[in-house]
Amino acid sequence: MTVSAEPVVSFGDRLAGVFATQGQLCVGIDPHSWLLREWNLPDTAAGAESFGRAVVAAAAGRVGLVKPQVAFYERFGSAGFVALERVLADARHAGLLVIGDAKRGDLGTSALAYAEAWLSPGSPLEVDALTLAAYMGVGSLDSSLSLAAAHGKGVFLLAATSNPEAADIQQAIVAEGSHAGSSVARAILDEVGERNACTSGTIGGAASAGVAPGLGSIGVVLGATLDLAVFGIDVHQTPTEFRTPVLAPGFGHQGGNIMDLISIYGGYADGVIVSESRSVLSAGPHRIEEAIERRVAEVGAVRG
């Protein structure tokens, strides 16, 4: 007797479940040197591990999403990656959806190798979704997208980021192809939307059985401190049959106001992951739980 494999649940479906039960707040895990000092931890891999595991413990049961910033672990070399692996293991055990903020970008087999490191079940660095840079074109990431789809993982492509140095490139106009005349940021957003629409809420295949198209598994990064219209993005022109998830850094410490969530993101607001790091982490080890609960309530109040 042949036993059929368990169906793969898409990242989009899992993200929608988190939104429905635990809201849209995502707690960043960013062990800056200054934060480690404020937490009375050493600026070492061991300190970053203690920090990350404490944040996971505080987030568990209060939010459904965490986002480790890989760079703050990678700076410690191999010891930093060991520390990160332990933080990720804690987050998986706690049932949190983990977005690895690694901003990887490459093509062909190199892109696939990055995906295998971060999106393969059982990998020490396994996360539920990964941030990617599509500087060489969205199509250069096809191998990453296919592997993600096969394992029910998600990706978030950088589209409009808050750093001022990005504006020249992200606002530049595409010269050729199906998105000619659009800004680079708009072209990435539109291609992501097209791919989500073609796969009915998954990255590369049929929709999950019995699940109506809703939240896609390919998302974009759109900074909360931006006037997206300047990037050629009209947030009121959004598809009705599915939603593209938006990872939204910039709320809190960077100046984005959660009360402006709907005016910033318009029709995308229901799919926005409200990412906050320093505004929560700076509360310190003894008050971080209170800070998370307060921000969860504030985000929930905005969403009604």
C-alpha cells in the first residue's frame, strides 16, 4: 500500500493563519552592539545568542512572526552562525513563523544554493521565508522560488526600501519588456503579483486543496517611511482575488506611524507584516514582553 505524502501548505496560507489568530506584528531580532550593551550582554556570538533566544521567548505566544537580521550574527563568523542556528531552533520549537532577513541575491545554481541553505526542511538555518534581492531580475531567482514552493516556504523581494541611496535605482524606469515604462519598484511588485495570481496563492503550483486564493507566498519589501507614489506605486490599484504580502520595515524607531498603515499601503494593508525591531527591543530584557503586548494591541486597534 502506497502512502501519499502530506500536502504542502503554502507559506501564504500559513501567514494568513497567523494574521487571523495573532495579528500582523513581527518582532525583529537585531543584536546591535549598543543593544547588547543595554541588555548587559557581551558583544560576542554568545551575547547575540542569549539576546536572540530571549527575544524568541518573549515573542512566543504574543506574536506569530519573528525576523532575525542575519548580518548581526554573520559578523561573528562561524560562531555567529552557530548562535543563529540555536535562535532559529528555539523559534521553530515555539511555533513562530521565521523570516530570515538575509537579502540574498544571485542567479542560477548560486541562487539555488542560497535557497537550499535557508529554505530546505531540516537545514540548520531553516526559516519559513527569506528576503531576496532581485538586482539581476526577478527571473534570476526562479530556482529559489521553485524550491520555496516545493517546501511551502515564502520569499520577500526588495522593491522599495527606505534608505535614500536606493531611490535612483528603484525609481528608475524600465526600458524594455512587459513592464516597460514602470519604475523598477513597480515592475518588481507587478511581477510578484502576476506570479502569485498564476499560482493561486502559492509560489509554484496549484493552490492548497480547498483553500480559496487569498494571500500569496511571494511578497515584497515596501518601507513604511516612503511615499510609495514617488516610486510609481499606486496602492489603491490592487488585485481583488489575492493579496501580495508586504514586509514593512520602518514602523516605530525609524519614524513610521502605525496609525498611517492604511493610508501608506491602501489595498495592500491586509497583507502587511508590521516589522518592528528597535522600538520593541530597546525596552530591555525585563520589559520586552510588555512592549510586545502594547504594540500588538496598537496594531490590532488600527486593523479593527
